[in-house]
Amino acid sequence: MRPTGALHLGHYHGVLKNWLKLQHEYECFFFVADWHALTTHYEEPEIIEPAVWDMVIDWLAVGVNPGLACLFVQSRIPEHAELNLLLSMITPLGWLERVPSFKDQQEKLKERDLATHGFLGYPLLQSADILIYKAGLVPVGEDQVAHVELTREIARRFNHIYGREVGFEDKVAAAVRKMGKKNGKLYTELRKRYQEQGDEEALETARALLDTQQNVSLGDRERLFGYLEGSGKIILPEPEALLTPASKMPGLDGQKMSKSYGNTIALREDAATVEKKLRTMPTDPARVRRSDPGDPDKCPVWKLHQVYSSAETRDWAEQGCRSAGIGCLDCKAPVIEAVQAELDPIRERAAEYQGDLTLVRNIVSEGCERAREVARATLDDVRHAMGLGY
């Protein structure tokens, strides 16, 4: 996540609630993408550091657990930058120029000078961020799937160019023998069916077979997977996109909650400000007077009811609005109560971390150590593959 300002309820419902679930299901790496922030905010370096620590505090306050997930800061892991540089040697320029968000962001951020090498190359840096941890799954929204696909293409190209180590076929043959006569014969047959007939079921069966082999080293396993699929040794595995449920959190004006629209509620905003924002948010313009009936579908408050209210409360609000049986402030009251109930524990935990910044910095330092250990191992593989292992 890029540190470019305070996190709000849109971030919480769109990303962070999903992270809280994933941290119990997978080995997760969550990082503050401070180098990515510089791709668009390079003229405002003063905002980066405070935004980094505020972001980490917000993560901890909502329940991201450093005991379950690895939390770190991107720029503290220089291996990201080195892998980005090495991958840039093999990445065609056209691949970067065709990323949909490249032109989209240039259009949205016209007031900023984005004709920079860093901005053009940010999708490649994203790929390095993913590949340095040999990630299997990347939690993204629909608009980021293209970035994961680019990462897959880069990994595929890298493996194709550098995966053919000297004596590859001989090493594969030796690995097949280690599987035992029966399993080795089955692997060979399944590979032939996939390679000659395009039998996807044979491919899946062979992959499952390799996963069960106890006598095969990790390096040999990667060679066998690569040989199975018609490539060399898989040095950088291709990640899959793990689609995040679309955020249903609307802003105060009914549009998507976004800082650029000025319609947000920050996670640590004080209770009085939150109440004022919700009490003064616009409603159905047809309800000029208290006695005028309204249409919930034209009211931003109704969208908040759909996020926060029970079916019973929604029925009450809809009927009261259409019949003018309740006023707009009456309609807002349960939403205000629900939003405050959601934010109260977040504000409380955030205050504790704000009062102990040493703890926050220690959490990040420990996460950086864990992340760097993984990153170093990957980069060692990459350097050797590219002839830089001397």
C-alpha cells in the first residue's frame, strides 16, 4: 500500500478487512510501498516518512498482526531495487507502455509531471515486489489483475532465458531416478501426454505427483516442474491473482470513497468530526422539506445503510423515507452509531501505538529482517542464473 495520506474507511472495507482474513490462511507479506509513493509524489518528500508510520499504525490498529504476517517498509529491502534493475534488462519497453493503468494514471494526474523513468517503470517494480518473495497469490482488485499478468509474463520470460542451466537434461534424468522406478515412469508418461496431446489433466496429476515426492530436493523439484511444462528450471514462479471482493464502501457524496473526491472518513478521525460529516452529508435533493417524500436510491445515506444496517433497519429507513415518515437526520442516526462503533476500537488501539512509537518501529524492523532473509535467497538464485554469482 502506498503511503500518500491518512487511511480511510474505503481502505478498511476494500483492502484491510481482507488482509485480516488472509493473515490466518496464508504466509502474508504486507509492505509500505514508499518507493511507489515517490513515482507520483517525488516533489513532496516531506509527506513520505510521517505517512509511512501513520500507515503502519493504522494497520496495527485495525488488527493486522505482526505475529501472523510480515510487516515491512519497501525501501528497507534494497533487494527489491536490485531485482527491479535486473528484470529491466529483459523486459520489453512495449510491455510497460501497454499496462492499462499507465495511461489512466497519466490522465487522472495531469497536474503532475509523470514523464519520468520511475513512473513508466513502476509496473516492473511491482513485479519485482511480488517475485522477490516467490509469491503464489497476490490479493488485488479487478483493476490490478493486469499488473499480476505482467508479472507472470516477466517470470515466464526470465525462466525461459535463464532456466536452461548447463547439464539440465542430465540433472532432470537423475531427479527422475530419485523418484523411484514406478513414480519415475508415471512422471515420464504424464509429461508425454501433456507435451504431445496438451492433456491438462495429465499436467495436474504430474504436479500432484511431484508434490508428494520426499526423496527429491527443492532444486530438483523445480527442475522437474520446469521440464514437465516444457521450460527450464523455474527460478521465479508465476504468481496468481487472488481477487479481493470489491469494496462497497461509498463516500459521503455517494461516489467511491476517495481522497481525490474529498468524501472520506479517516480511520482515526475524532468522533465529533465523524458525526458532523455524517450529519451534514447530502441526501435526496427532492426532500427539500421534512414532509417531502424521498427516494432512497437517490440518497448517499442509503448506500451507507447497505453497508452498516441490518435488514430491519434498512426496511425502516426505506419506508420512512418514501413516506416522509422520518426526517433525514432520523435516517442518519443508526448509520452514525454504526460507524462510530466500528471506529471506536480502531481509534483506541491507534492511540496506544501512537504513544509507543518505539514498539511500532521495532515491529517494522523485525518484519524487515524477516522479509530481507527471503529476498536475499531469491536474489541469490537470480544472480547465479544471470551469471552474476561470482
